[in-house]
Amino acid sequence: MSRANRHYLPGHIWHITHRCHQRKFLLKFARDRRSYLDWIFEAKKRLGLWVLDYVVTSNHVHLLIKLKTLAET
């Protein structure tokens, strides 16, 4: 079953979940979780995002993000 199309709604907060391939435990070491967070916060700077909260577990990640508006930059 295919996933429904996603729609961009300005000003809304997004909950994003990202699972590791085949639900493997690819983020079980602290250095791997730190590398993932470094990547997320680099994307935050480049794309103009607010990272409101995050959780990094050993096999998936939860992010709460919001796109910065022109008034917030």
C-alpha cells in the first residue's frame, strides 16, 4: 500500500520519524548518534529549520521541526 501524498502547510510543526534500514541497530554507539545529530544540525543551518525537539534511539529517530518564516530569520 502506497503512502499518502504529503502537503506543505506553512507555519506548522512537523513530526518526522526516520528508521534505520531493515530496522537494524545502526545508531547503538554514542559516536554514531552524535554523527547523526551533527548531520541534522548542519541541514538545519542550510535549510532554515527550527529543530524543536529530537530523540535518537539505536534504530530510529524522531524530530519535531518547523520551517523558519521570513519574519523569524
